[in-house]
Amino acid sequence: MNRNLKAPLLRPSADVSFRSRIVKDFLLNKYLYLMMLPVLAYYIVFQYAPMYGAIIAFKNYTPMKGIIGSDWVGFDNFKNFFDTYYFWRILKNTAVISLYSLCFEFPMPILLALLLNEVRNKAFKKTAQSIAYMPYFISMIVICGMIKDFTNSGGFINTLLMPLFGGGGEAMLQKPGMFRSIYVLSEIWQRIGWESIIYMAALTGIDQEQYEAARIDGASRLQQIWRITLPGILPVIVIMFILRTGNLLNVGFEKIILLYNPVTYETADVISSFVYRKGLLEFNWSYSSAVGLFNSVLNLILLITANRLSRKVTENSLW
């Protein structure tokens, strides 16, 4: 018998096999797919469909002509933005506030989760968690109103701190040099509890036998945190860091707009607030769309860069 001759393999068509797997998986998990539909619809309607409107960044958009009928101007809106005096100012303010938030706000939920994980009194732990969560559920308008009252000329924060640093009791939000600090500190106060939830969940997945072995070997609480806890939640920290880097320049315009004023534009005006003023207040839709698209491209570059660096350094990445 000739061994070089091989019987043909009978394999189903690749397309038929793929379709059959899809149908079988849908029948087995039909309720999970149904649960996914609202989320999928949300992203299609509110995230992907509006991308069509980004074309107005390359046009001189007017509502009477519509998106298709408006005149094509190419990169003129981008050139006008790059040549304006405000370009470097808002880019600097956005970068500085974002880096402040990344350096000071990002580690705080991790620190809070580590501290709460060491608390053995369950009643105290639950009370501390509830208090830390509360600011996140307060309306942004109420939060900004509280910040204004606290930092006003007669506010208790102003009354408490101004004697230490001098000054005549002027409202702190009227000083351009203090806006960034107030913004970042208020972000920490508002978000630290809510953002610590994911790290608390990651801590529950660490094998408790590792702590028992470390205690037998004589490791202190600090050594256990450094050698076991932090490495155990490192993948989660890396993923959250990459996601934060991908939104680094998306400084929340709601709080910025509610807190800033023309006096503090020098240090408070960021890309998102600039887009808001140009697009909704001055009705310059094409120009504001160009600025927003430029911001999105920068965020995409930061996301890809952070993901690649993370994959090389820690072997953890989004893709």
C-alpha cells in the first residue's frame, strides 16, 4: 500500500461550522444575549451612531444646509485652532489638571481599599465605606455649590486655611493659582469611595493561605501588603491605569464649567470647557467639533501607548 496516498478528510464548510456554533451558543445562552441587548443598543445609539456627526469638523456646518450640504473646508478648523492664542493655554491646563488627577487622585482609592482591608471591626468598616461612598451619589450641581460655599470668603475652609497662608479672606475660587488644587482635592473627596469598590473586590480574590504562610514566616502587616496584597491586585491596578490614561485629557467639563469664571480662565479653562463655549454658547459647531476630535485622537494615542508600555513592563494589557 502506498503510504504517500492519504484519504481526503471530510470536514464541514468553515462558514457552516461557524454559523452552527453561533446558533448553538445563542440557544444555550439566549437569556444572557437578551440581557446584553440594552447595553448594545446604548452603545450603538449614543456612542457609535453620533460618530457620523464628526464629519462637521471638516465642514463649515450650518443647520440650514445640514451635514451633507454644508461646505467642505478640510483642515481649516484645525489650523485655526492650532494658530489661536488659546491653543497652548487650554492644552497646558488640560494636561496639568489631568496629571494632577493621575498622580494624586488615582492612588487614593487603592490606598483606601488597602486600609479598609486591614480593618477587622466589621461595623466600623461598613460605616467607613458608607461615608466614603456618599459624596459620589450627590448631584454635581450640589457638590459644586458646596465647594463654592466652603471656599467662599466666609466659608469654613477659607476661614480655617487663610490665616495659615495669609491673605484677606478672598474667595479661593477667585484665585487662578488655587483652582487646580481645589478641583483635584474635590475629585478625590467625591470619587475615592466609589472607585475603591473594584479594588476591594480584587482583594477578596487573593488566596488567604498566602497570608497565613507569611504570618508563620514572621512577616509583618506591612510586609504582607507589599509582598502579597499589592502583587495580588496589580493586574487590576494596571488595567484601571490604562483606562485612566485613555481618558487623561477628558477632564470633566461639568465641574469645570460650574466652578470656573473668567478670572480663572488662565488656569481653569480646558479643552472640554473650550468646546462647550465655542459650540453651545457661540454656535461655532464645526470649530468645536474639530477641537473635540483633536482631543479624542490624543486620548487614543495615549491609550495605545499606555497599553503597549504596560504589556512590556508588567505583561498585563487590555489587548
